[in-house]
Amino acid sequence: MKELLFKKNLLAVIFMLIGIGLIVTGLLSGQAASVLNKARRICMECIGIG
């Protein structure tokens, strides 16, 4: 039972580290500003301002 719990926790930690790595990679490459600009444009179009 403990072995199964350890494997599940290990898998969760591995996926979390991969996710954090991808987020950091995106931030370092400047993708956050691009995503924010696209989100702003879509929102403005949805409410009819842009």
C-alpha cells in the first residue's frame, strides 16, 4: 500500500516539476506578454469595444 502511494506521489511531483519547467521556459522566452495581449484583444472583441 505504501509503495503504491509513494509511486503516485512521485508521479505527481514529476508532473509538477515538468509543469514548473514549462512555465519558467515560457516566461523566459517572453510568451507571457504575448498571451496577455491576445487575451486582452479577445476580451475587447467579446464585449464589442475592440
